[in-house]
Amino acid sequence: MPQLHLYVSDEDASRIRARAAAEGLSVSRYLAQVVLRDDTDGWPAGWLEAVVGGWQGEPLKREPTGPFQERDPF
């Protein structure tokens, strides 16, 4: 089975070890699950619903585009 190596800070490593232990997994198996969970061909579940209509700032304004630009035909 191939092995992948990565470098993380001491703080991140401690957090990863704690999460793996909390789930009763080895660090290697925990990280494999994290990677495979995020390795998809589409958007995460619920992403579109969370984003569409999610703007909470000032109303967006579309500035005038100015006059139509005429270009030479091909």
C-alpha cells in the first residue's frame, strides 16, 4: 500500500493525535478518512443551500456599464 508523507506544526500534530484517539483510530487511519472524505468530484453536501441567498452584508449594487463597445467584425 502506498504511503504519503506530510508535515504539520507541532500544534496541528497534537490536535490530529487527539482527534484520532477520540475516534479510536490510529493517526494514519484517521488522516486517511479525512482525506477520502474530502476527495470528491462535487461540492460538499449542503454547500449550495448554505451559499445561495447567504449574503448578509449591504445590498449589492450594480454600477452602470457605460456605452456599448463597438468592435470590428471578424
